[in-house]
Amino acid sequence: MTDFMPRDGKPTKSEAPFVARPIIIISSHVMAGAVGNRAAAFTLERMGFPVWEVPTVIMPWHPGHGPSTIQKIDPALFASSLEDLARHPEFASVSAIYSGYLGSLEQVEAIAALVDSYKQANPDGLYFCDPVIGDKEGLYMKEAIAVAIRDQLIPRADIISPNRFELNWLTGSEESNNNGLIEQARKLGRKTTLITSAFALMRNAIANLLIHAEETGKPPLPIMCEHPAIPNPQNGTGDMMASLFLGHKLSGASDELALKKASSGVLEVVTRSANMGYRDLEVARFSDRFHTPMAMVNMRQIGAGPQLTAVRRPPKKPEPLN
């Protein structure tokens, strides 16, 4: 559990990795269900982080549940609201900005400006871009918005979390194995890339693949986390995965541990929600799984050579006495 921010809002450097400072969440908002902001903001608040929540579109429910009224946010008002946030007295103490689904080209430009202001105010702050642009069925949005996310937001991000389709679209490729995904991810040049729906090595499993950029010398080996696939999972698993990973990382966990705990937490919530017949992720009902998930997941390094095992020879039999 993270500690809350001191009253003066200015934690010391030694405290910073463990102090729950505000996170700005910019994504879609649904009135019912747990996707977009509803999944990410609640998850991070349950982990102890104050959240500044910015809706990009407002919908009664996830589009997968059927047609509904979509409220689009006025571009000028959206940009003005982000400018206001940049003038907030505690803006420099924000620990991360997270962006997900966007509803217009103007929103991309406003977020890029906000990130630039944020990096000036807090050079050590994180920008996490979840490029929610589509899946194997195609793009969720107009191509011009996806292009703007690729060209303006991805280059500004410290961490990105595309699914497999999104990574292929962002890089103009069509990779069919994890080595190809790793190669394309490194071409994007982000410090950390978390690919959801990577190619699992276990049967009937799904995988999340964590890739780090090369900093000095040989890049660290990518890490994969696998677990059994749940048939017909609820919507919002990508939002929850990204927010759990970010929350654990900001709480001081290593990237490997953050990946493990986030994957395990998502698996538990999805499994419990599915077993009880819920239509949406029951993030509130099973939020205790965010901190201490118990679901078993399999961790492995990609590209690691076989480990050598020392063979202990049996002791020599004593010579018979004459």
C-alpha cells in the first residue's frame, strides 16, 4: 500500500518512489461498466493514488454492449481544461500522465501540449500512453486520429502499452512472432513497451510482453508473463492492465514485479467476474486483488539461453578393507 502525499504536497526525493502523488488520467468515460477512465481511475484510486480524471468522450456503456448516445467533448473546452490543469498549484508534483482512448484530433494536440508543460515542470515525471486505436477487427477511430497519436504522443511517451494489432499498425508491420514484436517495439525507441496479447508459448494462454529500450550496451532481455486465457473476457482488461502496471511501478516495484502483479491482478478480477456471470469487470467488488493478487502466472525471459546446471557426482565408494 502506498503512503499518501504529505500535506504540503512536496515529498522529499527519498520518499518520492513510495508517495502516492496525483496521476492525470485522460480517456473515455462510461456511465455504467468499467472501461476507460472508469477502470483506470478506480484502480489507481484503490491503490492510494489521487486521480485527476479527464473524459475524452462520455458514453452510457462500452460500444460492445450495443448502440448508445456518445457525447463528444468540445475541442476548445477540452484544450482549455488541460491548460487549467497545467496551472494547478500541484501540477509539478503529478507523478504521471496517462492517456487512453481519444475522441478527436484536437485532443491529441492538447494532450501533447500538456505533456510538454508537464515535462518542463517535472522532468522526472512519467507519461504513459496507451494507444487505444484498434484491434484485429480494425481501427476504433478515424485514421487521422490514430496517425496523430502515432506521430505526436508515442514519441513523447516514457511507457506505451499497445496490443499486438496496435503495435503492428504503429510500426507499419505485420509480425507473426514475439521476436518480430520485440524488434518493432525497439524501433519505436520508448523506454518501456508493454505489449498486451503477445504470442503465448503455453497452450490456451495469453501473454503480456515487457520490452526495454537499449540504454548502454546490450539491451535487457524482454520479459513475458503468461497465464491461462479466460473465454470471452469482459471489456476493460487493457485499461486495468495498464493502470495496475503503472500503479505498482510508481509504488516502487521493479518493472518485472509490476508486470507480474498487474497480470495476476487482471486474471483474478476477470476470472471472478466471469465465474459469477457479471457482464462487466467487477473492479469494486474484487478490488482487494489489486494489491495482493494470488493467481498463478508464468514469468520467463525471451531470448535467454539454456541455464547450466551443476551436476554433483556421487561420492566414491570406500575401498574394501583387506
